[in-house]
Amino acid sequence: MTVLLGCIADDFTGGTDLAGMLVKAGMRTVQLIGVPQGPPPADVDAVVIALKSRTNAPEEAVAESLAALAWLQQAGCRQFYFKYCSTFDSTPRGNIGPVAEALMRALDTDFTIACPAFPANGRTIYKGNLFVGDVPLAESGMRDHPLTPMTDSNLVRVLQQQVQAKVGLADYGVVERGAAAIAQRFTDLRGQGCHFAVVDAVSNRDLEAIGAACADLKLITGGSGIALGLPQNFRQRGQLSPSHAGQAGRLPPASGLRAVISGSCSVATQQQVAHLRERAPSFHVDPLSLAAGGEVVDAVVEQALAWANQHLAQGPILIYATATPDAVRAVQAQLGVERAGALVEETLAAIAQGLVRLGVGQLIVAGGETSGAVVKALGVAGLRIGPEIDPGVPWTLALAAPGDEGRAPLALALKSGNFGTVDFFSKAWQVPA
């Protein structure tokens, strides 16, 4: 069967988030790391290409995204999806707007939506304003994000700063009337010269209606929530087998030692790290200690692995660089934003490599940037998507790079910094990977 839905995610945790939602909705899905060289697997309905393009230069993000789109087009995809974070992580320069406009031009389409809503994780949109839990985005922990601080909650304004095209709004008064009303609003906005529609959503029912209204759009942009409503469009057209629903998320049993690596500094991850530290052995990687680079980084990696080797047999361990916003800013002030982030990612990725050599077969990684670095360091070519731990965070099975197929299977959970309950790290081991 032809691949139906081709997706481009701007970071690795976002890719697994989306892929997990598609699996949950009954689409057999594989996540590929970076733009692949060969053909897609034969037994999938959707492909997610995960890039590490959220925070790099807009020109680079656009080029990578267009390369991913070209591959997905070659694979025969019927519809395309640009996935970004449910907190609309971006800055006035991009990268959400520039990438979306470039994809529209490449697909020769003049209209798409922007809807990062994910109610199951507290991300809702009302009157164009994004809420995180009960507070507007600009009053949430995202205001202090070290790379993409979000200081405006109004998505129409935020997106309009990034794009040349006009941005409109499909508000909740339209959305609550269902798919037909939403589709009509899209037609009306197009008539008004709008090329983007920010779409309100406060529940999964809203997302399903929005998904139905997007059946004929070439390109959809948003968080993973919209994925709830897309598989049914393909089913109604006879393109997606109903039998896939019960089989889509099955993985072989996981084995091996267990570990958690956390680089995210989000409020949610800080709480999760604090919770696990009370229950499992933990090792802290201090970013300031890495400032000298080179031999010092190597020494920290060696120290962490020696410590891990002493504790792994007793149960899951935690290795973390997670810190408060004030601590992060202090490190950035001394090292610079890019260097501080790169040093932490490099160190945690090297530690991940060592943990796998020590026999870790089940690994949780927290943070989009950290996950990207770890996955690349491990040479993971792709991910088979399995059961959900928390909304937006599934277990996955790593697909080895060509020539590395003989190694032991690695179960991976890549968690966005903002996702998961306080006990996520503890609870994850109770879900069969």
C-alpha cells in the first residue's frame, strides 16, 4: 500500500509525539531520522521524517524541510504535515513561518492551517490565544525558554511576524459547529486573501472536526493533536484498512538495562527529575564543568559511565543536566547560548553511547535537543512506534543504520521537555515497551 501521509517534524521528540498519535489513531507509522536515502518501508501508512531544525538558522531549516518534502513526494504521499511543538516554539524570525511558506510554495498550494493545540497535554487555543494549562503561553514556563522564549500568546500575531502572507483566524464559534462550518470558514478566509488560518481547539472533539475539515488540504501544519482526525479521512476514501487500528502499535518485547537521560530544563521535566531522584540513583552533569571542552568533557563522560556501571544492575538510573531557568541563564552568560547547549548535548550523547555499550536496552531521553543529539550519536536510522506512556510520548523500537543491523534492539522513549506527568520516568517502565 502507498504511504498516505508524509510528515516533517522539526525535532525528534516532536516526531515521536506525532507518530504516536497516528499509531493511536490506527495508522502504521515509522519515524525516520533525517532525510533517508532509500525507499520507505513497505508496510506503513504514514512516515514521519524527524529533523533537528527547530532552532537552527531559518535558511537551514527551510532547506532541510524541502529535502524531506521531496523524499516524501517521491514516496507517493497523498497529504503532507509540518509538525512543530504544541507551545509553538519559535521566534520572530522563525522557524515555523518560513518553513511553512516554503512548503506551501513547493506544493503549489495557497492555504494551510496552524493549530498546535493538544488538549490532553493542556495545550488549548481560544480566540487565537494559546494556553498552557490554565495560563496564556506568555505567562507559562515557556516565557523563560532558553532558546525560544515565548512572550506573546496570540498565535495570529506570532505567525504574522514570520510570514509574508496574511494570517486569519477560525475561532471557537466556528469550530464548535463542526467540520462543515470549519471548511466553510477556510473558504471564506481564502476569499479574504488569507493563506494561513490559526484554528481554535479546546478538546479532542474539536481536533477531530478540524482534521475532517482538512481532508482536501495538501499541507497541514500544527502540533500532533490534529493527527487524531486525519486517519478517518483516509478510511472514508477506502485508502486505509480498518484492521490496522489494533495492530499499529505492537512492538516486540524489550530487554536490557534501564536508564534515563535528561537534558530538558522545562518546568515539567524539572519536576519529573526531582521525582525520580527520590527513587533512583542519579548523576548530575554540571554544564559549567564542561566549559573547557575536550579532555574535560571526556572526563565527565568517563566519570558518569563509571558511576552508571556501579548502579545499572539495581534498576533504572538517572543522568541529568536539567536545571532551573536561572541556572541555565548563568551558564549561557558564561559560555554563550549555542556553546552551552552544544556542550551539554555532546556530553549526554556520548554518555548514551556508553550506556548502550554497558547493556542498556531501554532508554528514556527528555528534551528535544537532547533527544536529537542522542539519536544521532547512537546511529539510529528510524523508529518503530509502539505503545503510549503519556499523551504524546510513545515507546519506540530503534531501527539500526545500514550495516549495524546485528546489534541488540534498543527501546527508546523520546520525551518532549513539556510533556508527561510528574511520575513519568517511574511510570514509563510499567508500560511494556
